[in-house]
Amino acid sequence: MLANRLSRPFLTGISSIAIAVALPLAGPATADDYSSLPAVSGVNAKISGLGGAVEDEGLGLATGSFSVPLSHDFGLQLDGIVGTLGGDVVAGGAIHLFRRDPGRYLLGLYADVVHNDFSNYTIGHVGVEGALYVDNWTFEINGGWQVDDGPAINDEGYVIANAAYYVTPDLKIFGGYRFIADISMGAFGFEYQLQTPSRHGVSVFAEGRAGDNDDWAAFGGVRLYFGDEKSLIARHREDDPPLTMVNSIVVVDPPAAPSTPTPEERPPEPPPTEE
């Protein structure tokens, strides 16, 4: 049953969130005043380069996002991703349409499509995304329906959830849970915006994941933000929703589709009985 399949990795995800809750022992950061701010502060963008491993396969990705305000309350973001997994090409695109009050919440629609040559699938997602901002805490969820072009992955629901805490305005730690492409994993990680003389924000980030069946992944990289100079927590709440397509790529072996045995594989028929 699906409940049994999800029980252990779900507990792993809850454990990751609990770790994120327990970690902020350094005291709270002072969050910026977000009252009366627009959904998106202005035209902005970010690009990232990351590398790591998914089980025993090498991973290298380049990602980019472009966000624009549509009105005071609404914003639009376009995402792109391209790279390699195990030496094979992966690529995808996504769109976010959302309403946001940077002092309280984000709520919007989400859609993406990702092609993964290594695992031999093209997968798409249509859903909703939301975020709740409570002082230095951010609670995020993206969930909906998953469709695939082949039999190896089920057409079913997906969910990506994080609980994040800003230890300082420029340091975020998080724990979370992912169920996507028929694989459940707990996740944990961080992002830190460096103190540089550049007017653009530069951050480093890393994430680790673990789940049932010895599934694991680890990756990290550098992110460059284009836009007004501001803290990391302000960028995340005033500018761009998170790019989630990496979750569709950090998958090596989705469950194989059931196959029909060939004549050579079929067991021999028993000899006829004599009457």
C-alpha cells in the first residue's frame, strides 16, 4: 500500500524537519520589515552552478530563474535547468504564477517539465505552491499531480516540503521531505550569502538527501543573484520563489515497469496427465 511505502521515508522527512527546528541555538535573526511591500520587489534573476552525486552517479547542473512583478500583489517567475547526470543530458523548464505578501505568505500555481536521459523519462508536474513566513521561519510546500511519458513512473501525486530557519539574515538552514518520481527522501541543507563588495549577491549552498532502498544524493554549489542589494532572507521573500526542478533530476532509478515475460522466460507447461 502507498501508506506503507511512504511511512519510513516520511518519518525521515519529519526527522529532518525536527533537526532544522532544533538547530537554531545561536539566537534569532532580525527579520526585515516587509509591511506594504509588493509581491516582487522588481525585475530580478539568479543563476546557479552545482555539482555532486546521486548514489554512484556524477551530477552537474546549471540553473537560472527570472522574476518580474505583474502588479503589486502578483508575480511571475520562469526557471530553466540543464546539465548531466551519469554523463547523460538532463534539462527542463518551469513557470510560477503567484500572489505574495512578503510579510506573511506566498500562494501560487506551478508547472514544469523535465527530461532525464539517464533514467529515460520525461516527467511533468502541475500543482500549487505556498509559503508561510513567521518571523525567521519559512514553511514551504509544492504539491500536485505528476505525469510521465512512459510506464516506468506512475501518474500520481507529488510533494516537496521544507521548514527553514534563518539563523542570521544571510544564513538559512532547512530540513524537508520529497516524494517525487516514485521516490521518497528526507532532505537537509543550508544556504549562506557571502559578504562581498559586489552589488550582486553571491551565496554558497549544499543539500543532502536519504531515503528507503539506500537512495541518497548530495550536492552543492554557488548562486549569483541579480537585483537590489539585500539580505538572503529578503531575497527569498521579496524576489524569487524556490526553483524545485532539481527534485525531478536527483533520481537515478525509478521503479521499473512490469514486463511481460518472453517465451524463453516463461516456465515450461506441465506435461498432460494420462487418464
